[in-house]
Amino acid sequence: MTWSVYLLQCGDGTLYCGIALDVAARLAQHQAGKGAKYTRGRGPLELVYREACGTKAEALRRERAVKRMSRAGKLQLARSMAGTMDPQ
């Protein structure tokens, strides 16, 4: 199974970064209020970036790197993926 790093844009304009094996299922958890505490009450949530990483260790390293980026850097990642993301 392939792990992925993802970015969500919350309804209040903030960004949330996480990792998951199944990004679509994890997004559904977030939307149902059963995901990360940070995303609860911040809907609607939109998946704006996803990057396949392979192993969990690689995904955790990439998540750490993304979380250290500035907001502008994260938005640039999201723009780089705009129109190229599939719903999976």
C-alpha cells in the first residue's frame, strides 16, 4: 500500500496537512468530524494537494517538511496540483 501526504483547505481558509493510506476515506473521516481535532468545526473541507510517498516513514518525513513550509509555500504546492488531482 502507498502512503500519501495531503493538504486540506478548511472553510476558515486555514490549511491542514496529514498522511493517510486512503486519502478519500480520511477526507470522509475529517468531514464527519471523526478526523483530526483541528479540522472539526472548520468545514467545509477541500482536498487541495496529495502526494504519493510510498512508505509510512517517507510520508511522515514529507509531512514534516510540508508543515515547516510557509503558508505561501503550501499554497504554491496546492496550485501546482490544481487540475491534476483525481478523486481517489
